[in-house]
Amino acid sequence: MSEVNPDAIADRVNQIRTSISSQVKLVAVSKYTTTDAIRAAYDAGVRDFGESRVQNAKLKQEELADLSDITWHMIGSLQSNKARAAIAQFDWIHSIDRLSLAEQCDRLIFELKKSPKLLLQVKLADDPSKSGWSESELLADLPKLAELQNLNIAGLMTILPLGLDQDQAFTLFSRVGELAEKMRSLGWNNIHELSMGMSADYAIAVTAGASIIRVGTQIFVA
């Protein structure tokens, strides 16, 4: 791991912030970096950090416990056997990708009396490497999701397939927003957040309506 350069991290954070609206939440994806680098991003004004592995995140959270206003986001695929720990540790979980996981989280949230904000992961293009609901699957599951009274569902999340051009990426990101609008028309008035866009495509995602972007390499990698 190379030595942390706080000035370089601050410069990269500022470059991203100047390119997006102040209404867009920047989640610094810290899953591959050190607590020193996280502290540098924190000093640059970042308060939202994204991790993809529960145990690795716990170690970082313990080391950074003095930074009490950090908001921790679980952005990786969530295995059923890690759901309890994720609910206990994270303020946001971006990767609720199936009904059975939502049902499990509903039970655990009631038991743990802790309610992170949840995003439903959708997959609107065929991609065997990604998980998530298709549009038709999610719409079909909405009545069952509505029965889960303990879930604090705040919006949708997506990860695009690799290899798309800008027009294809914009089209898919826009479809996520259209799906959110369709859900609101069905009474899901809490579906406001759209977590979409990473280092390579966040600018397109913001243009298409993203309210949360997840950026790692453009902050932490020289």
C-alpha cells in the first residue's frame, strides 16, 4: 500500500464536488483503502464511506470510532449470514437484492431495534455477474415488500454492466429513475434516493438523476 497523500486526496475530493450538485451525496468507497486514507478524505469534508465486507468494515469502524459523525454505507453484496452484523454496523445498506433478504432484514431490524436506510438493488440489463431485481420482478414483489413494516426503504441502487458506451449508460440510469417514479405512483412515496454511478460513470449517473454516487478509485488511487 502506497503512502497516503492527504493533499492529493483532498484535491480529488474537491474536483468531484465541484463537478456535482451539492444535493448529490458523495460516498467515498473505502473498501480497498486504509484508515489513514479514510481520515484524509474525512479531513477533506467527506462524511459518507462505503464498505463491501462486514468484517473488514468493523475493523475500520473500530479504528475510526473517534470520528463520530461518519455515516457508513454497506455497498457490497450482502450474504444472508452477514445480515445481522450489517444491520448492527451500517447506517445504510445499498444492496437489498431479493425478497428473501428483505424478509430476513425485516425480522432482524425488529429484533435489533436498529433501522438502517435500505436501498433495493435493481438490475435493468442482463448481466450474470450482477444481482438484483429486474423491473418486472420488483413490481411483482412490491405487495410482499409492503407487508414488511420494519424496513426503512429509501430508494433504489444499481450497478451497470461493464462495456457500455455513454448513451447506453445514460439510458439504463434513466430507467432506474423511471422505475422509482413508477413506484411512487403506486404509493411508494419514500422512494427518493437513487444510488448509481461509480468512478467511471458517476457524471453520467448524475445527469440521469443520481442522488448518491459511489466513488473509490478517483479519490483514493493516484
